[in-house]
Amino acid sequence: MKKVKIVHSTKISIKNVEGFFKRNVTKFGTSAKVDCPKEYLDRDVYLVILKK
């Protein structure tokens, strides 16, 4: 599995936001997943990881 480098930041600015989802990350085999509506299949997305 390819490792993705995380860019640490305390601020993010995004224009033209259609909406966002706050979901829990769940275990999926040896990895993890986040559920979202199927209307967003094949779209570019951003996943923002929040501190607890």
C-alpha cells in the first residue's frame, strides 16, 4: 500500500465549497474508510483530519 505524506497545517482556505461532511473513520480490513453519499463518486475530494 502506498503511504501518503500528511501536510501539517493549522489553517486551510478553500473557495467554492459545495459542502462538507463530518464522519467517523471506520476500520475496513487493514485500512480505514469514511462513508459519503454515492452522488460524489468519481469526484475529487479533500479529507480533513481533526484533532480529538
